[in-house]
Amino acid sequence: MLQIPKPQTKPQLISVPESYEYCRRITADYAKTFYLGTLLMPKEKSKAIWAIYAWCRRTDELVDGEKARFTTDDTLAQWESQIESVFAGKPRDNTDVALADAVQRFPMDIQPFRDMIAGQRMDLYRSRYQTFEELKLYCYRVAGTVGLMSNAVLGIRDPHNNVPWKRDQPIYIPTKEALALGIAMQLTNILRDVGEDAERGRIYLPLDDLAAFGYTEKDLLAGVNDDRWKAMMRFQIKRARQYYHQAERGISYLIRDSRLPVWASLMLYQGILGAIEKNNYDVFNKRAFVGKPKKIASLPIAWLRAQVL
């Protein structure tokens, strides 16, 4: 007897609350400092940020994860098709369920997501950057984009709610500042992870900067921590702090309930630079991090800045 094949059904996806919880756990496990900042947000905003982070994490894993050796241009093209499905309200997997819901709740633009995928393409083919301008483009794509994604969730202050003498001011969207924060955080990651990246044969610090201080690729791969290295690292840290300073100027334009978590995240992440200094710039053998007591102590300062700055 002829057997008629049963139509294949798509796997049942988990519920929206379950997907958000999954994204929360990913954020908590992989970005402890960042996660602490999200806990200071209103619940709906923190959930959306978790969904964004989980997607960004999975995107990064395509190039830096355990299965990165199998990633090709086609893999990234499929991943871009998947994010397009998310924005169309048709999530394909469990993690996408939360992001699809967040996209419906907050007016996000798909372009920063596409730009981040373009940043992963850079990692497929590049392990060196000659100039800072080249590195800056990479930093925008893999991190500055997160600032643009997050702006839609954080919300922009309406000047019509200001004191009377400021109510005629136009709405200012702090796009440059959001990009600056993403670049500052990525530069911090690069400085913290020099040793780990070197083990994978990658050098993100601009080669022109190394040469300016008489330091070579060979020195870096050997983990040489001498006066040349320290001087070069002081230069890099100063540059990162300038981006943090630029980012600070945009926080006051956010809705009030978003200012504290952004201030907290900025201060905690910037603290990693201080930890690098405390470790005498040894990023080859010591991982720089901000301890829990310092994290807790920074919160009152972040709260005060959110009120008055």
C-alpha cells in the first residue's frame, strides 16, 4: 500500500518568557559587569537588552566560538537571513523568540545588526590592523552597533518635559555618544584580552602604534612587558578614556530611568582600564577585572551622576 509521507512540522519554539529567561542567563554568564548594569533598568528594558546581548554573543561565537573553524561567508549570510526573519516577526530558534518580541516593543533598526555581522566577516579574514582608523571601523561594527541597538530600548528624553526655559530645545539623539561608548568598551576588551588574542594569532592593537613605540609583533607574541610596552599601553588607555568621556556627554539625553544603568555600565567597564594599570600593564599573564566590592561601591556614584549630570 502506498504510504503518503506526513508533512514535516517545524520544531516547537519555547514561549516568550522562557526565551527571555534564556537570554538573561546568557548575559549573566558571559557579561557579568554588563549584566549588573542591566539589573538597574526597568524590567521590560532589561529583558530587551538581554535579548540583544544574547544575539550579539551568538554572533560573536560564530567567529570566536568552539565551532568557529566551520564558519564561512555562507554561514554569515544565513545568519543575516535569520535576523531578517526576526525583524519580520518569524523567529527561527528559541533565542530569537525574545529578540523578535523586543523588536516589536522597541523601534529598533535592522542595520546595526547587519553591520555587526559585517564585523564578524572582518574577523574571518583579518588578524591584524595597520592603523587606528582601520581598527575603529572594526570596533564600530562589533561594538558601536550595540550602542545603536540599545538606544531604541533606553529611550530619549523629550525636551518638552524640561523646565520652561528649555522646552523649545529640539530632541537630540545621542548617536555619536552611543557609538563612542561601544568603541570605548571594545578598546577596553582589546587591551584586556591582548594575551588571549595573541594565543590565537590575533593582534588587534594597530601595528602603526606598536611601531611608534619601537615595539614589534614578535615582542607582543612573546609577551614582552617592558618600558616600551608600558608606554604604548598608557597611550591606548588614554585613547579609550577619551571615548568614555565623549560617551558620558550623551547620557543626560536619555530617559531618566535609563541613565543609572548606563552610568553604572560605563564606570564599571572603564574600571577595567584601572585594573590593567594596577597589574602593571601585564595583560599577558593577568586578567584585569573589577572586583565585587568596587562594583558595589561605584553604584552610589553612578546614581548621583544620573541625577545631576
